Amino acid sequence: MRKLLCVLLTLISVSVMAQKECGTTAYLHQVGATFAMSTPMLEEVTSTQQPTGISSQTIIYIPVVVHVVYNDAQTNISDAQIFSQIDALNKNFNRENEDFQKVPAVFAKVAAGANIRFVLAKVDPSGRATSGITRTKTSRLMWSNDDKIKNPADGGVAPWDAKSYLNIWVCNTVPGLLGYSSAPGGDPKKDGVVIKSSLFGVTGNGSFGLGRTAVHEVGHWLNLKHLWGDAACGSDEVDDTPQQKTFNQGAPSFPLINGGCSANNPFGDMFMNFMDFTNDAAMMMFTQGQVSRMRNLFGNGGVRQSILTSKALGEPWNITPASSTPETTTAIPVASLRLYPNPVIDKLTITVSGEGTAQGTPFAIFAADGRLMQTGKMAGPAQTLSLSGWNRGLYFVRMGNERSPQVMRFMKQ
């Protein structure tokens, strides 16, 4: 797991990045919060033994808004990088990551997919169409875990309604701070996850390049604790994660017997769990107990139950322009953009309806890993593209100008 004992506000050696750390524990101490802080009963509600009223077969869709707060071109990360992170969240939370096969059999038998899907929001809190991405230029160079990133008065961005969205802020954090998360039931004006911009998405950045910093922090947002419970041989309140003395880093070998906690742990630490501090390439799984703890947040009386009735993934109901823009290309309302067939085998048709919204509108198609696959401009209200030779998988169509794009996804079979 990625634990940050203190955040240094002065520049420190790049060697800090050789260790994987998480700022959530320090952040929660700072704001006087803990996991399961909202009510004394929350730990009971999120217990792995408690009924939730939501079937394990029900897919939980979580609308996501990504707030990119940047000072320069490097921190103004691309849409493609954001798409790759959303894809990484979905694969890792649902046991669809290809490297899951590396999990030792003794731990693989208690692993589980969460049946939780993360989707960029289609509708903003005012009912307008959105790409699920906001971009804000700021004069501030770096951000710490003081939550100023969430305050417009400090150059940050206020969260969208925490009852309906997972807010993720992406910014240049101070050295040593990779990310941090709020706890369920905390202040809605501070609810969400903050991630270092260089670590957001599948970047290929050595030990941190598989998007698992965000996987870890979103795990916290969903009420998961570090495996060691942030105490020597502490508890993460999950029965099927072995008790361990403290965090692990780097890329350990199985079995990792640290000892000091329990004689009934012959297989050692579950260092490949997303809630440890190991390298991205070394963490690969959640357990059944962790999945129950996450999903129970959305059950009857759960702290995040309101997400299930969010309108953020529906159709926009407010067609009033948010503001004037000097861009010459008209933004595409979500309701007018369609892709078919979806899933697609060979030929994909893009249609755009409505006055003045089709001809000349630029589009781009990205693979889930962020690769730009094709660009062009609409020749009319409908355009058919050949996908012959493309690999199977998830792809994204970005339609419209850079300032107000709309994004839809499709599956290639």
C-alpha cells in the first residue's frame, strides 16, 4: 500500500519516488477523519457479514468527473491519458487485468471482481452535456494534501455533487505525495480522490505506470483500509486478507514471511493486494471480503447509495450554453451523437443529428491504452469507418473541439 507518514513541502530528492506511498492516512489524521467516520453504525453496515439489499450480480455504475488542474502543458494531461485510467480502474476492480494470472493460487481463490464500473459523466450537475473532464489553468505550481485543490479561491476546482459523482482531481502534487482520498461519509465539499498528474493513467512510468495509484486511492474512497490497518499488526476489518505487520514496497517474491503478527499465516503477506504499497506491476487483486466492503456502501442505508440514482449517466436536460466560447466548432450534444453497431465487428457508423452540428466537426478515436487510432472530420450527419485489422477491446470516440468535446465508447469484437 502507499502510505505517507508526512508530506514535505520542500523539494526533496527524486529518490522518494523509488518508494510507493499513499497520503490518505496522513490526510485523514489532518482533517480529523477516519474510515467509517460518518456514523457509529457504518462499520456494521460495511461489515462483510451484513446484508446490503443489492445483489452481487448488479453492476454498480459510478459516474466520474476528472478535474485536471494544470500549470503547464505537461500537467494538462491528454484525454487519452484519462481514458486509459478509466479503463485501468475497470479492469483492476473487476479482475480483468491480464496479470491477475500471476497471483499465487492460495490467494487467487479468495480474489474477486467488484462488479463496479467507472464511467466518465455525461451530464454535469446543471443538467448540461459534459465529457466528464474539466480543465482549469492555475498559477499554482504544486499542491499538498491540504485540500486547497478543491477550493476555487485557492486556484483549485470545487467538487461536483458528491452524492452523484466520484470527483478525481489530477494535479502536480508536492514531491513524495502520489495521491490521497477522502473517507466515505466525510465533508461533501472535500469528497473525492487526488492523484499526481504524472501517475494518472497508463503511462509506462516504471513502478508507477499501470494506473494503480488511482486504483489504490479509489479503494480508499470505497472504504478500504491499508492491509495492516495503519498500525503494527493492525486490522483492515476484512477477514480474508492475512494480518501483516506493516506495508511492503517494491516487488517482493512469494511467499513473503515477515512474521510478528500471527502464527496462523503460513503463506505470508498478501503483498499483491491493491491496498499494499508494492509497485504497480506487483499488485493485482482485491479479495472477496474487500469487494463486499466496497459494495455494501451502495446498499440500503449505505453512505454512497445515492450514486445508484445519479442522473450523471443519463441524458442532459439543460440545453442552455454554459458560457460563450471563441471556438468556431459547435459542441455536440450528447443526445445527438450515436455510434452503431455497438459492439462492432468491422464497420462503425457515427451519426450526429441536429442543426449545424455535423459537417466539419472533428473527431478522434482512441484505444483504451491512450493510443490515437484515427482522426478526421465529419463529411455529413453520418460517417462510416472501417475498423478492419483493429484489435478487440474498448475504444473511445471524441467528437467536437478540444474545449468542449463529447466522448462515447464502443467495443470492437
